[in-house]
Amino acid sequence: MLAGRYRAAVSGLLLAGLILATASCATQAPLSQDDARADRAARQWLAVVDRGEYERSWQQASAMFQNGIDQDAWVEAVRNARAGTATPNQRELVSIAHTRQLPGVPENDYVVLVYASQFDDRPPIQETLTLARGDDELKTAGYFLR
């Protein structure tokens, strides 16, 4: 039952991220203080993933993230998804959106950030990171590559 709820939550976070990313403009205005804080939190977590510290990235993620996927499954999934990639040559913030509601997850303060990322000579990819507020700080609640 937990796996089914996790799939629904992940699907909801992915759908919301795609909707919010599509609705955003490609030209990014200067970031507000809240947006800059969210971007810093996201980039700090992504730096842990970029260094291949997948166990640590799971430990630093939100409780919702940790309850949805156990550490070993996360490590395997992210290792497979990021196979052959190192630190990106470029990671540009494409869009950022704040919301209180996302499909399939409890109401909370969420920030959905979409980055255009370039790894070596591979085609560019889209990284979508969803942050959730917990204990007065933003923590990763979802991470998707496309």
C-alpha cells in the first residue's frame, strides 16, 4: 500500500513539476529572496548528488521522500539515472514556482525548480527538483530527470 501511495505522490510531483515548468516563461526574472534561498537549497542538494554521494542525498531529503523510497532503492535508482554523468558543465535555472498543493501529496509549502543541465557531450537534460518545507527549512521531496 505504501508503494502505491508513493507512486501516486511521485506521479503527482512529476505532473505538477511539468505543468509548472510549462507555464513558466523561458526568460528568468531576477530571483526574489525566497526564490534565491530555494535555488541555493536545491543546488546544495544537487551538488551532493553530483559528487555521487547518493546515500547522503537520501539522508538530506525530506521525510516524505525517505518514506516513499528506501535508501538502497534510491541509491540504485539515481545511480542508474545518472550513469556515466559527472558534475554538469552547466545547470541553468529555467523556472521556479511556489505552491501549497500538488496532486497526491499533503498540503505544504512546495517549490518546484526546473533546471536545464548539460553533462559532458551528452544532449541537455531537464532536472526537476521539488522542495518541501519541513522544520522551517526546504528539503528535497522529489527529483526527476528528463
